[in-house]
Amino acid sequence: MQMIPHDYPFKATISKRNHGRIHSTTGIALNEPLHICSESPEDRRVYIQDKPRSAYAQLPVIYFVTPTYPRREQIPELKRLAYTLLHVPRLYWLVANDQERCDTFLDTLLSGFGIPYAHMASPMPSEFRKSKPAPRGVANRRAALQWLHQQNITNGVLYFGDDDNTYDLRLFSEIRQTQRVSMFPVGLIAEYAVSVPVVRDGKVVAFLDSWVAGRRWPVDMAGFAVSLAYMSQYPNVNMPYKPGYEEDLFLRSIGLRIDQIEPKGANCTEILVWHTQTKNKKSAVVRLNSEFLDGRSNLGALFRSLKLMGVASASDTEGPVAMISKNGKTKSHSYILS
Ligand code: UDP
Ligand code: MN
């Protein structure tokens, strides 16, 4: 595993010159600096599903790109996703975190799964942070595209898999043989609870999606996969910072034609991916005196770990006083912990 110092201060240096061109499909080069926090190309899994890893050696690799960002749900989301991905052979997990600095907790978490991965820090440029809607996950996906480009990867399959979606394992076998671009339904999208290509005689002829907005490709990020052999023929591949239009402009940047689309999931009749969303809440603050957060009980170690995960923190002065009870009665902290 290659490690880069974590206190390396990341400077987002997207130049002003690029911003005037966000409406162009090809205008902004993927020229941000790429910050790898840790990576391991090694697959340390012994068995995957019911077979030894070697049984899968001939399969094309799926590059599964996951944008993620610090919030209290981040670690549980990534764990849930990892426990799905552990069942998927020949998968390379590109995890791009929307944060300036590398998160060592994430390094440890990701390397522990034994799935080949690269963890990068890819903060949203500060000028977009306050925009509503913000381009969520775009800096992250751009970083992953940059990684693929720098590694000169020209075979395998690219898939954009957000950290909060729900993936059927059959999705991976469906997209693995993508020749150019494959598409399939995504469940739980917007008003219709589905976004799906319309298929006739095995060909995509149109799209059913409640938000058209002039998009030639009105699909969700999770609703398509791209062959890297195909994508590598398009040097202007891009995903501009244009909320709502990321999929459309990305697919336009790789010169897609409707007759080339490969419908998957039994001609787009099956839902193999769901746009599930997790309720977001602010990280919790619990009033719990630091003098009690030592080795005398479990609480010190527990709250240190919750803090690292961005879930909760203990404070001497803020937040509701932690209720500690015994036999149904609240006890003073000192009674239990001193
Ligand atoms: N995301 C991010 N930075 C943000 C917000 C979201 O990197 O400020 C990531 C998030 O982890 C997810 C993807 O971008 O993988 C899409 O965001 P989200 O799931 O919140 O959007 P949705 O499409 O579900 O509305
Ligand atoms: Mn989501």
C-alpha cells in the first residue's frame, strides 16, 4: 500500500479561466491536481462468492467510482457498500472524498477490506460550495477520471456508484461486458420512482424520466456503464460542474449515439440499482466531561472513534448532558465513571 503524508495541505487550484465554460460539453479539461491518499492494487480476497479469486482472472475489471463526503453517515454508508463490493470479483474501487485533506480513518477502513482500491482527496472547489444546487460528487468523479487517464487504463468498465445507492450483485455481471455504453433502469428516481431507457426490439429508442430539461441523455449517474476501451478514444471526456446535467454532458463528451446503447437488465425490465438516500443529520455533540473519558470505562475509546468517524463528539461545555442510567434511573456521571 502506498501512503502519502496525510497532513499534506491540499490546495484546490481550479483556475478561473475554466469557469466561463461550464456550458460547453468539452471545454474544461480534467486538469485539477490529483491527490492520492492511499492505494492498493492488490486483491487480498481469497474467495469471492463461492469461488477462489483465481476463477475470475479472465474477467474485465470494473472500475467502481464512489464519490463520498464527510458527514455522520459516511462511514456506515461506505461499510454497507463495501460489504456489497466484497462479493464482486475483478473490481477496483476508486473512492474520492470531498475533503481537502486525506482522512487516515478512511485509509485504514478501505485497506482492511482487501478490495483493490485508490483513495483520493477531491474537494469541491470552494466557489461551488455555496451554490444551490451544488455540483455534488463532481470534483470526486473528475478526480477518478483523471486517475484512470493517468494510469492509462484503456480496458475494463467504468461505473459511477454513489455511496448511498443499493446495488444488486447481478448489476456487475450485466455491465461487465459493456462494449461502449450500457444502460439500465434505476429505481427510486424522482417523481416516477424510476428512470429508464425505453427499449423496443432490443434497442433503446427513448427515455422515461420525469426531468427532461433538454437533456439528450436523461439518465441517472447510476444508470449507465462505459467501456474504457471506448472512452479512451475520446480525449475530451469530461464531467462539467453543472448540477443536474452531469450525466448528459459526460455522455455527450464521449460521442454516444442512441443506436449504440446496450440495454441491460433483461432489456431494461429489471431494477438492479436503487437510488436509495439516507437521512442526513449533523454530527452529534454530547456533554460528557473529558476527565471521565479515560481508561476507566469504554466511553473514552468509544467517543474517540465516533469522533474520527464524524459521527459524534463529547464536549465539556456543549450539547445535551449525556444521560447515564442504571435500573431505570439517571445517575450522575461521577457516580458511574469516577
Ligand atoms: N457528495 C459529495 N459531496 C457533497 C455531496 C455529495 O461528494 O457535498 C457525493 C455523495 O457521497 C454521493 C454523490 O456525491 O456519492 C451524490 O450525492 P447525494 O447522494 O447526496 O445526491 P443524490 O443524487 O442522492 O441526491
Ligand atoms: Mn444519493
